[in-house]
Amino acid sequence: MADDVTTADDEIVDEAPEPVVTRKEITLTINGVEVDADKGELLIAAAERHGVYIPHFCYHPRMEPVGMCRMCIVEVDTGRGPALQPSCMLECTEGMVVDTTSDVTTKAQDGILEFLLINHPLDCPVCDKGGECPLQDQTMAYGPGESRFVESKRHNEKPIEISELVLLDRERCILCDRCTRFAKDVAGDPLIHFINRGNHTEVNTFPDEPFASYFSGNTVQICPVGALTAVPYRFKARPWDLSKAESTCQTCSVGCRVSVESSRNEVLRYQGVDIDPVNWGWLCDKGRFAFESVNAEARLGEPLMRSGADLVPVRWSDALRAAADALASTVETHGPDALAVIGGARLTNEDAYAWAKLAKGVLGTDNVDAQMGDGLPAELVLGLPAATIDEVCAPGGTVVLMGADIKEELPVLYLRLRHAAVNDGVKLIEITPASTGLSRYASLTLVHRPGEVAEAARALMGVAGPSSDFGGVDSDTLAAAQAMLDRAEGPVRVVVGRSSLAESAVFTTDATGVLHSHLDDARFLVALRRGNVRGALDMVLPRACSPGGSPSTPVGRTSPQPGQRCPPPPGSTPPGSCRPPSRVASAPWCSSVPTPSATSVTVTWPAGPSKPSTP
């Protein structure tokens, strides 16, 4: 499967073409063959979909075209005679005739490459981009066989450390505008840009201002010529030395697709893989460079046992035997309730299932969790009608964002939400105790007092009492938000999470119940922090349920019958199942948080089990 991740062409890992949704088909001719395209689709994208590659440097399917490099110019006849035009800036029209292999096109592309190579240094033997460089490949395929220039090339100080993670070799830059467009248009951090003019134009940061972006590593991946290089990978390996495997980033719960690339039994870099439902090829710097922890000197590589005051290495068999003896002794002396198992949220679903089976089916303890008190109750997470990242960021919708600073906690989800708000007409209503990274892109921001998110939610839903001060939310902003929700077309999507780990989960739980009970057909994306918390919850690592959907059965007790249900949560009347009903009430349903105040909202339950009692 590793061969499916990359090929010799640099377009595979980070430049998978964006799928096109057909709206209105037109017919054009490319190299003598009639093909279909969408009205308004860029010529370079339509040609690539039909197997015709047009060389380019500045074009990237996830960013707006700028036509900087002119490498993609082809001969196009739109009815007024053939002319050279940049295919990344030209929309397909009915009857268009395109020739990407004509003598005129070939001569123009040859000249563009000769121009780019005037000052480009011959760094290929030592450049980190060597072997996966479009400039190398296109010079061989479309460029001149030799240079007519004998003058000395430009020389600059190299490399410049524009951040702790990114180095800049200015003389390699071909001014394609990819890094600057990403920083400004995708990440919203315009910290790198063109400076100077004419022959002295170069990419750089502002004086004494580092490239302090959470997403700086993406500019290294999309740079076509090795002008930007990553410090952890610099001079470590060549592309043909790397073994590549597609995987999932574990740094947070977004689940970005990555290509894990290693050589000599050592992980050397992560590259983002472009998939539509999640990360679009982007990674945050934390996720991209977290692989260094794998080879960190302080990482445990073997079991240690205490000998006096020291920890000494031992064999795995000895360590496992000592652990088994300690568990057996604890169960015999204090009973299984004296044991607790914390399943790592970065484990796979299969690992989480194995931990739950060991804890509940073998050790007999129900003291299990995977959130360390920093998440939300499992009953809330699993009981809400779920929305995917793609559904939340769908064009033209309305999103209520309630919880943490997404840019700090789930950076790539921030990129998706930012793009949805800036480019796709999504209206963001933010409910937050403090300004966040998304506040500047939100249509409305409802700032409430810490700990009063439920009061703000009730006020937004119009169920606050007449004497309520709406949790500190400005009344005019509140009225504007209510009007925006009234005008919303289709179901409202809600991104919900805890705004602070120091704040009890009961406030978020109560506020979520309010939104769920008053927003018709609302769907929820629960913004948990840890890597695979959702998978761990699906594998029933929380209390009260065991693998297979039956209640936990300590060792020595009668095993439950297939299909038997879990005991009811505290405060509820009906027996509960491992998967709660589709509607979520306030905290009484959630056994892992304290009971909220008497102002909890009573929700309407669907036909079936009667609703839990409300204090």
C-alpha cells in the first residue's frame, strides 16, 4: 500500500486534485480529443482529470490561482484564433480548443524554464527536494538541454532561519507565491511575503518577526523547489531511501491523514495526505513534527522495575510476570474495585477493545476511562446525532461553535472552519468566554462569563427567565444571533467542547442539552481533544458498559446473557443501554459528572423509553 501514497511525480501526496461536482457540462477539445468539463472549471484541472498533465509550479488545487510562474501556458483557441494562455487562470468554455503539445506551447515552456534557471543554484546534489522536485522533472521533460547564460548566478546567505522549524534558501526560490498564499489565504497568518522589487524580489519574513505560524510546515511541503526546508528532515535522507506508509495523525482528535516516511528504521518525516473529508493535505506543526518524540532519548524503550531507589531495565517476561502478580494480589486483597485502567486515547479501536475486555472481563473492574477528566461524558458524546467535519463545513450552512479555542486545540479543524466562513458562505455563531482564533471570522460572537455557557445557550434559544442577564452576553448581539438562526436554511450544525479543562463538564453538558432540545434536526461535532477518544468510547472504555454491549461482569460473577442491558444511569427511570437514546438531556443522564442546578432544561424524548427525571 505504500506505493499508493507517492510516485515519482510530486503531485501525489500533497496535491491530489479536488473532486469536481458536476453542475453544467460543456464540451471542449484537448489535443484533438473531445472531453467534458464543468462550466467554470479551470482548464488545468479539467485536463488533469482526463489524463493530460500540464506542467506548473504556482498552481495548487487547494488555493486560488495567481498565474505567477507561467509554466502552464498552452495554446488555446476560444473562437478568435489560437493564443498562449495560462491554463491555471482560464475557465473552460463551450467549444474551446486546446493544444498542450504544439510547437508554440513547447517553445514557450522551454523559455520559461530557461528563465527560471538563470539564477537557480545547482544545489541538486545537496538539496532536500532532490528526487521529488518539479523543477528537476520539468526541466528534463520540457526544458532546454543546456543553458545559454554564462554569467555568475546570484548568491545569498544560506540558509536563513525564519523559525525554529523552517529554513529559507532565498536563491532557490522561483517566486511561485505558494508559501505566501498559504500563509495569508489558508492559515490566516500573513507572516511571510514578497519583499523588495524587480530583480531583487524575494520571499522573506518581516524584520525581527519569525514565521511563528501553527502551520508553517505546510509551506515546506508545498514549496516546489526546496527554497523552504524543515529542520528535522534537512540532510537526513533522499526520497528513494524512504519507506512510506499511510496512517492517521494521533496528536489530536481531528484524525488527519499522513504519510509516515522512514529510513534505516527511523521515522524521518510526516507528510500530509490530501483527502476530502478531513485535512485536505494540511497538517499543523504539532502533528507534522511530533514524530521526533518517537526517537527521543527520554522515551521508554524497555520495561523498568524499581530496585531500591532506582529503576533498572528488565526483560519483558519478568515485567509482565511482576505486573500480573501485583494485579492478582490486589484483587485477592482488596477486590477488583481497587483496580483502575486508563486506556490511552491514542490507541487504535482494536487496542481499546482489548483493554476494555481485559479490565471488565478478566480483572472485573469497572474503573476504566480514556479521558483523564479533560473530555465530556461518554453518554453525551455517543448520544448526540453526529456530524462529520465535512458536514459541518458544508457551504452555505450555519454553525454554532461552543467550546474551546479550536485554533489552539484542533488546528486543522480551524483551517476547515476558517475556509468555510471565508470562502463558502458559512455563518459562524460563536459562544465563548473569551476571544478565540476564529472570532475574527465569526458572523457573531457571544461572549459570556466563565461557567455560564448554559445561561448563554438558554438566552440564545429564547428560554431564559425575564430577570436573566443572559450570562453576560450583550442583548443586541443575542438578538442578532437569534435572527440569524431563524433565517438558517437546513439543519444547524453545532461544534461543542469544553472551553477550559478547569471548568466542570457539567456546564457544557447542560448547554448542549439546551441546544439539542431547541434546534430542530441539529447535528453535533463533539470537539474532544485527545487522539482517538471517540474510538475508545465506541469500544466502551467508559464505565457501566463492557465490550459487546452487555454490562460489566466482574470475575466470579454470572456472565450476562447476550443482549442484556446496562444498569440505568443515576437519576434515570428507564433501564439504559450501552448506547443512550438519540436525545440527550442535561446532566442526570451523564453519570460521570455532578448533577446540575435546578435550572436544567427538560427535553422532549422520542417514542420509547420514558425521559429521565429532571431535578
